[in-house]
Amino acid sequence: MSLNVAVTGLHAADNPAPGLGVIRCLHHPEKWDGKIIGLAYDVLDTGIYDEGLLGHAYLIPYPNTSSKAFLERLQYIHQQEKIDVIIPTLDSELTVFQKIAPELKSLGIATFIPPKQITDRISKSQLAEFCESENIPYPETIVIKDPGELKAAVKKIGFPLMIKGVYYEAYTCKSMEDVHQYFELLRLKWGLPMILQKKLDSEEFDVCCVSDTNGDLLGAVPIRKTRLTDKGKAWAAVTLKNEQLMELSRRILKKLKWSGPCEVEILKDKKTGEYNLIEINPRFPAWIFLSTGADQNLPKMVIELAMGKTVSPMAPAKSGICFVRHATDLVCPMDYIENLTMLGELHYKSSE
Amino acid sequence: MSEIFKSEVTLSENGFLFDHGSGLTYTLNTTGQFIFRQLQSGQKSKQIMEKMLDEFEVIEETARKDLDDFFRQLNELGLIDL
């Protein structure tokens, strides 16, 4: 069946969004038999210009503007392209997609994302509470809701510790001066609450998972990032065969009744060997194309789930498969930029 | 896979070792490869020692020290359970 799929998160510069990896998965092993529609926030979202990947690109309003404007723009795009499925790939979009999911469904546009009451449980400020209540190992964590709580919390956790903004950014602190410096920086940027967490001497692993509406794990690719950029983003990684990572991920998603894709971030404490949950990103990771090498095309699985099909669990991911991220330059005529700037859309001739 | 290993491990013909559980890689010299392959085929320390004396021009004391050192390193790297 030919399906038209719209994907967000097309900007792949020094901090690549997952959208292009998702689209490459759809084209694997053969070109996708339907339209691929890129949904971009900026004329210079780089992936728009990767001509072989997309048939059409449309600008959409930023998700924090208004859900009404967001929905209206998707309705317009749907009228032009008849979208069957949307795969959102950015954390910042999830709330708006959760909000408009019923309207999208009534338009005939399917999504497969976890509902708000589930993602609320794994927000940075709630994750420790979830772990505590479900007996999931995690590094000692204190949520700071008032600056007056800071000193006692630091004393309890001890150094080194991580200080994390409620949405983004995290810094290692080795002294009280570090704590004060980063607390102010994060408070001005993201406000309170803020998260203090014990920094473990550890190894970091990620597992990209897809589970169904019962929280049953259907596919998962565990990896170790083998090279990081200075922003902490993977530019090389290898797939693993690690039953402890799989079991912890399976247990977490079942407890949450998670439905949809996610990236589970896990630390292995070098001292105790214990695996600790540190974060769950409610979307595919930017390295998702690696999943095709491990014989688990998870984006295609999400499309089937979105379309209401029954999906069986996949065989374990193949281990020892590597990726290296490679930056390249895309060249295009000025009228591509013009079309997007003036009309908010671009249609490649090859898709006609 | 021999039960001594904590996770699946692959040793290539060139001596490149990949631990499928952790994603870490190592390079082994000729002696290391020899011992590792014996471990993979389920040989115990005493049998490996005898094979080392057959294979290499080495006195028993040196072979024992090399074997103990290698086991200790594998253990420290989390590759085997001693």
C-alpha cells in the first residue's frame, strides 16, 4: 500500500534532528512507495535540500506559537498532499502533536506517539519519582523547586554531581562555585525546577525502542556511542547484544505502558555494574538509520502501528554494526530558497 | 560461547576483539590471541598452560606469569568472570 508520510526535524547541522534518519529508513532498502513530505521550521533547515530524500517540503509554524495555527497549517498541507501518517521527531513538538492528535485522526492523518499522561511521568522533573515508585535503578536525584533548597541538596548528593535544566542542558559540578555558576545560568535560561543528580563513574548506553499501546517492546536497538562531538552528540556508535540493557528497557516501557518510539538513556555504574536509567527521549534518536543495519527498521514499524496494523516483535538487533556521521554540502539553485521564503513550500520535479 | 565470558565476544583472524555487550574493542598480540582462542574453545587454565609450552619457546614460569597476567587483564576489563 502506498502511503504519504510527513516527517519533522529536518535540520541536520552540528546537532542533527532525527527526521532525516527516519526518512532514510523509509527509503531502505528500496525507495519509499509514496510521498515523503518534509515539515520544516526554517527555510535553511538543511534536510530540505537533500533532493533524493524528499518529494515536497513545507514550512510549518513553531510548535510553541499556537496549536490552532499549527493545525491549520497541517490541514492546508493535507489538502495538497493527502498525508496518511506524520512522524514527529522533536521533543519540543510532542505537546502540540499530543494536543491535536484527535483532530489529525478525524482528518485521516495517523500518528503513533505516547499520550501526555505517560510522557509527563518521564519529564526531567518527574523521572526520579517514577523510578522510585517502580523500583527502577537511577542515580540519586533531587529536584530543586526553590533556590533555598540548593545547599542542603548538594550536601546530600555530594560531588561530583550533575545539574540539569528542566528542559535542556546539563553541567558537571565539582565544587560549590560550579553549582552556583550553573544554577544561575540554567535558572535564567530555563527557570525552575532544576535537577541535581549524582554523577556516576559510568559507561553510557542508549536503546532506541518501539513499543505498542500495551507497553510491550516490539523492536529495540541498543548502542554504545563510540565518539561524541563537543556538544555530546554521537558521531560514531556500534550496536550491541546486551540482555541487561534490553531487560531494563523492556521493564521501563511496560511500567509506563509506553506507546511509540523512544530513546532510553542508561548508565552502567563502573563500581557496582548496575544499570541506571537517566533519561527517556520521547522520539527517535538522530542515529536511527543505524537500525536498518541492525535489521530493525523501526520507523517502518511505527508507520504500521500508526495505521492500526498488528505488529509482531522483531528478532533481536544484529550487534557489531557501526555508523559514522558524515557532514556533506548540499548545492541548490536560488529558486528553491525563493519558493520556501515566498510560498512556504517546495516541490521537487522528480516527485511529479 | 564459553561460559567464562560475560557477554558474546568475537575475535577476528587479525586479533581484533569486539565485546558485543559493551561495544568496546581491543587488539590482542599473538600470545593473547592464542590464549583467547583456547578460552573460546572451553579449555581450562591448566590445559592452556600445557598448550602454551607446546606452542611457544617459553619456560613454565614465564608462561604461567603471562597467563595469569592475561587472565587478570581480561577480568579487569570485564570480559571474563574468574
